[in-house]
Amino acid sequence: MKKTRHPLTIVLWTALLTVLATVLVLNFIPGEKKIDQHIEREYGLRDPQFRRAMGVLLGPAIVQGNRFEALHNGDQIFPPMLAAIRGAQQSITFETYIYWSGDIGRAFADALAERARAGVRVHVLLDWVGSAKIDERFLQEMEKAGVEIRKFHKPSWYDIARMNNRTHRKLLVVDGAVGFTGGVGIAPEWTGHAQDPEHWRDSHFKVEGPVVAQMQAVFMDNWVKVSGQVMHGERYFPALQAHDARAPGAGGGAQMFSSSPSGGSESMHLMYLLAITAAERSIELSSAYFVPDALTRDALVAAVRRGVRVRIITPGPIIDAQTVRGASRAAWGPLLEAGVQMHEYQPTMFHCKVLVVDDFLVSVGSTNFDNRSFRLNDEANLNIYDEAFARAQVATFEDDLRQSRAVTLAQWQARPLREKAMEHLASLLSAQL
């Protein structure tokens, strides 16, 4: 005899499926309206109007008198970060997506805990997904020492609709006066000097000057969301003096740019589109995850057609997300046909996120050239307006280019049918990559 389901069971299953469907919809459809129109080109990147648009229409004001230092790979990146932490006297604010384990995870945990025991206010914000592999002992020891630790969008019944919104920001601010940002996570893969496939190529940046206050404000934005605490005063926002423009590495203008699905999810996307549209001579893009949407592809193609040299470096076969590489390569046709120069880094995973336009604007930080960064994640980029610094970043780009393989249109068209099919399938997931 066929069993008849109890009406209450049917109701419960229906309710459960409805809740699950609602959660999926809320997590996988961005809340804000997408940019759906091309940006008209009205001025060049060096035109004062461009900086007015960047500093008034989109982001915080561009402030002068900052000092910047580029750090390449773990051997250059981690020692200055740890030295700054160990020298902290007032406060440390640290937000990161990936914090795993290994010796480097231990070094950061020990340094943060020691400063907390010394009376420094230490606040650590970790993404719940990105820090899933962290050694729990690190968390326990830091909290025991007095470090305040919060997890961004840790699953809960009242916040489950935002599980797909992660903080991908990478910010360290010490005493409100020294800041670090870039692409680096706290994991063994970022140690060393990109000497083999197990040690990644990446760049991070040390900053001093008035723009550090903006970096601190970006951290505070998410700290308030997860903790409800409003931290202010001289401990976090001291008076910052502008550096003499004549000093080495100093004098440049900068702004700390941020975006979040909870407010201004399209601002980072728009910032990139405006920079590409205003370009007059050159665009150098280092992108760990390059899955451009149609608007971005069209903007790059239009730049080439008006005489701009566009060069892009992405990861080669050594990558931590083959699906992303497939979705990226599936979209290269119009770019290669227009004359965009595509290159794949060969020695190891290429995790850099640096945009240089017209040897003047440098945008560095956590943002990838993909839908996840533009619409789903919380991101933060430091925009630097300084010719000398930009030329140095172009030189670094040239060094990476020498270790990359150019991909021509003929090579792209001749890739095997199976490869094309797999890339097409990967491209169907572009909205979530």
C-alpha cells in the first residue's frame, strides 16, 4: 500500500525548501543595480577633471604628502609588517581574507598577542570563509592575550542571507600612522621569493602620510558592522603630517578606495571603468583573477582602438582556481582581436593586483578584475597619483612580463576543442567568480 505523507510533513518540507531557495537568491543576486551603460570619454587621465571625479564623484578626497614603498613577495613583505606590529605603541587594526597557519601564521599571532599583553589595543577582523583553515590555537592564544578578534559574516540564522558577501580587504594599520595593503594573505604560499610553484608571486605596499587615516576609516567601516564598536580618538586617528615632496618616495597624492555590496558595490567597478576610459597612452594590468564583464572588455577594446597600449598579465597553468582561469580565457577573443596583449605568468601562481595607467595612476589592493570583486565582496584599493612611483611599478611589470608567455590570437583560436568546451562551461559561472 502506498504511504500517504502527513500534511504537516509536507508543510515543513515546503517551508524548508522555500527558505533554502530564498537564501540562494539573496546570496547569488547582487542587491544593487548594475552599471549597464558605457562610460563616455570626456577627458584624459591627467586632466584635473579626472581627479575631481575620482575624489568627489566616487571616493574620498585625494590627499597629498604621502610616502609609498612597494614590497615584492614574502621575503620583502612580511618583515616590515611584523616590524611595524612589534613596534606598535597605541593600536593595531588588521583585516584580512586569508589567515591560515604555518610559521608565518604563528609569527603574526605571536606578534599581535605580545603587543596586546603590552597594553596596545589590537583588533583583528578575519573573513569567516577565508580564515577557515586557521589553526584554532592561534585564535585562542591571541584572545587570551587580549586581542579582539571578529569573524566577518560568520553564519548565523539572522545573517545567512549575506554568506556570499565576504571581506576580501587586506589592511594593516599601526598606531594610525603606518599602513599596509595589497594582495598578500597570511599563509605559507606567500612566504619566500616566488622561487617555486609552492611560493607565490605577489606585491604589497607600505604607506605613510595623511592617506593612512583613510585606510583606518575603511577598516572601521567593517569593524563597526561586525562588533558594533565605534573606535575613534588619537589612538586610532592621530594628526598626520604630510611628507616633504622632495624626500625619497614622498609627496604623492593618494586616496583609499573601498566598495561593499551593503553600500556602493558598483563604485570599484566604476573606478576602473573611468580609469580605463580616461587612459591616453598605456594600461598595465597585473590581475590574479581576470574575468572581465562585457563593459570592461569593451572599455579595454575602445582604449586600444584610440591608440592606448594595453598589456595584461594573468596566472598561467599554476593557479589555485582552474575554473577562474578557464572563464578568463573564454573571454579573451575580442581582446586579442583588438590588440590587447595577453600574457600568462609561468614560474608560479601570480597573485598580484596592480593597475598602472599612463605612468601616473597606480591602483593597488585587494580587488580582482572579476564580478566577485566588483559586486559581491568588500574590497579596498589604494589609488596613488605619482609619476615616479608609477614608473617604478611599470618596471616591476616589465620584470614580470619577462617571466610570462604571450598568448596570440592564433594560439587562442587553435586551442583544443575540449579546452574550449571546458572554458565555455567555466564562463557560465562568471557571475560568481
